[in-house]
Amino acid sequence: MYRKRGTRGVLGLVAIGLVATLVTSCSSGPAGDGGAGAAESTSTSSTPPPKPVALSTSTADAAVDVPPGVPVTATAADGKITDVKLTNAEGKVVAGQLSPDGLQWTSTEPLGYDKTYTFAVTGAGADGQSVTKTSTFTTVKPRTLTFLSITPLQDQVVGIGQPLAFYFDEPVADKAAAEAMISITTEPKVEGAFYWFDEDTVHWRPQHFWTPGTKITIDARIYGKHVGNGVYGEEDRHITASIGDAVVHEADGASHQVVTKVNGQVVRTMPTSMGDAQNPTPVGTYVLTEKHDHMVMDSRTYGLSLDAGGYVTPVDWAVRMSNSGIFFHSAPWSVGDQGYRNVSHGCLNLSPENAKWVFDNAKPGDVVVVTNSGGPVLQPWDGFGDWQVPWEQWVKGNR
């Protein structure tokens, strides 16, 4: 009995040990798996090494014929720009502006014509390393430069008929490019369009007369830019002007009267004498341009010789309506005809008193509408005959 009882005890200890071994195996299995998983995780979550900064410029190294009116830029990727030096051959540094994020630098002053520049851009990458990119380029040598004159003048107050006129002193081959260089903003906003009268003259106007009080800002950024055929802009122009009262003179060749309206209200009615049957005043919408308290009217400047019935006549209080020689002016010799007959060479004769009143109150851009004179239609190119061009034709640009 004693030996049997001992055998069962040994078997029990063996069983207990086996259970312990199984329990130990269950708890150590996951630990083993966790070790393999950790190794695999380390392999898949590893990040690539930081990249060096990549620098680029808007001008390629050794570039030529770079337009000096277009800003030069430098950009950075995988890092930031830390320093830029753009210098000319004399070592003068060109001013520029770095963007707040450090990703782009832009020159802020124009370059010179036919100059060589060195462009050194330094940046720092995510790898902590500094890189410098150096290049050179040369700006264009123009065949010639063109200066741009503008009407109206700075701070001038003009009438509701005033077109914005731009006069290049060289022919413009690329008219679309020239238009793109001229920015016109108004307050209140007005839609308008350009129309070319010849190879160097372009006007801009709205569809209808201006509204009194309109503010106009013209920014013509032509410096360093190409308008075709080797012609580049000489300098930028900036003009601000405004529209004054709406003054319209309605001149009727049948009634021989000029009715003047200011902001739609009749303020004066004046007898007149227009061009006679041999010299009828053209009909249409004129725009006043200049005035002279005294001048000598010489028909020879308009192609009419003295032998052919021309004249050389001193007049007072002359206000120009057209380039072909149509004026308001004082004509004391025709006062008896004014209000009754047309006896002039084409001008609108007024009494000295009425001519002085028109002179004193006239401003560039005021409108004169001539009707019933028996004359031909005013040509658009004659002075500021812009309103003679229908809007649907005007917006096509006449390039």
C-alpha cells in the first residue's frame, strides 16, 4: 500500500509540472511575437533623409536679351532662401523683396538696358545645409526707345467728352502688348476700350460720356518692355485726373443758336454764324481741346491758300473744337449775321461778350454737338472726334 501511494504522488507532481510548462508556453508565445512585430514596425516607419534646398531663378545662366522692365525672381523648394545678391557690373545691388515664407525673392526696382548682372541666391534646406546658386545674364539692347505722352495732364479737371489719349513717339508694332502695359482705373468703375488712330496713337474711352465727379488713374508701365520691332519703353507714366461738370454746347446751324447746358440745365443761349455754303461746318460731336485769348487764324495752315479764298485773321477768345481749324471765337464783324445767316469759314462766330463767356468757362473735354449746318460729317481723327465712332466699331480696337 505504501509503494502504490508513492507512485500516485509522483504522477501528480509530473502532471502539475506539465501544466506549469503549458502555462509558461502560453504566456511566452505573445512575447515572442511582439519582438518580431517591433522589428517589422521599425523597418516600415523609417523616414527618408532630409532633402537639400533646390534653388531656381527666372533667368537662366548666361541668358541674353532679358527685358529690364520685368521683375527677376528666385524661388526655393525643400527649404528657404536666406540671402540674395543681384548686382550689376559696377557692383551696385538691385533692391528686392523676400516673401514672408522665404520661398520667393522678387526684384523691386527696374534693371538697366544693355547691362550684365550677377545673381547669387543662397538657401538652407531641411538637411540643415546651405547652398548657393550663382548665374549671370544680360538685359536687352533696344533698337530705340519710345516716350509716351498722355492727355489729360496730371491733376487736370476735364469735361465729360474727354478721351484718354496716348501718344508714342515711335511706331508701335505690337499694339496688344502696348495696351496691356496701360492700366486705367476709375472711381466709380467705368468700362471702356482702346481704339488706334494710327501706328503711334491710341485712345481709350467709355461707351457713353463720363459721369461728372469720376476719378481717373492711369498707370502706364512701359519701361523695359517691348512694343515690337526692337522698340522699348523709355519710362513709366502715372496720371491722375477727374471729370468736372457736364458742359454740352448744342449748336444748330438751322436756328443759328448755341444752347449751352451745364449738368443738363440750360445756362446760356447765344446767336452764332457757322460756315457758309462754300465752307460748311462739319456736323457731329466735337470735344474742346485748347483755348487762346488771342491768336491769328491762318487758313494756310489747313491747306487753304489766300488765292483760293483763304484768310489771315487775328481773333480773340478762341476755343479749339477740331484740329482742322474749327473754333468758337469772337467775330465782331459778323454780329449782324449771328442768329440769322451762316457766313464764316467754318468756325462758330460769336459776339465778343458771348465768346468771352465761352472762353472763361471752357475746359478741355467739354462737348459741342453741331447739327443742321449743311456740312459733311466730322471725321473721328479730326481733333477728339472719338464720339463719331460707333461703340460696336470702337471696341474692335482698329489695330
